[in-house]
Amino acid sequence: MTIFESLNNTTDKAVDSAEKYIKTSRAYLRLKVFQQITLSLSLVVKMAIIGALVLLAIIFTAVSAAIAIGNALDSISLGYLIVGACFLLLALVIYYLRKHIERKLIATMSEKYFD
């Protein structure tokens, strides 16, 4: 009988250890998910704020550059046309470099999330 009791005690200890491990793993997983959600949300908020401020700066700079170019050429509409063409050229360059930008972004984000 002592062998069966010893086996029963060992089995109970193993079950208790397994339950404790599962509870601990679950708690860790919940904390990890919370960390990832918080990191993602803070990144989105920061990017939205910075993006809005940069957009405002670009708009004001573009308008002032168009007016300055227009005054220099004695044609305000030509100044706006030149600034618009510069933005179009910039958009084309970014479009052709989109794969490189995507790879760089994925590499940066994977370092943040999988560390």
C-alpha cells in the first residue's frame, strides 16, 4: 500500500505543479498582451499627434513657399503650380520607394514587438 500512497502523493504534487504552471503562464500571457496593446496604442497616438503637427507645418510652409515663388515670378498661380509639382514629384519618389519603406518599417516594428 505504501507504494500506491507514494505514487498517489507524487501524482498529486505533479498535478499541483502543473496547475500552478498553467496559472502562472496565463498571468504572464495576459501581461504580455496588455503590454503589446499599450505599446501599440501609445505608438498610434504619438504618430497621430506628430503627423498632425507635421501636416500643419507642411501646409503653412507650402503656402508661404508658393507665395514667395509667385512674388518672385510675378505670378501667384505659377508659384502654386510649382509647389504642387514639387509635391507630386515627392509623391512619385515615395511611391517608387514604398517597398524599401515597408521593409524598414516591418523590421523596426518586429524588433519592438518580439523583444
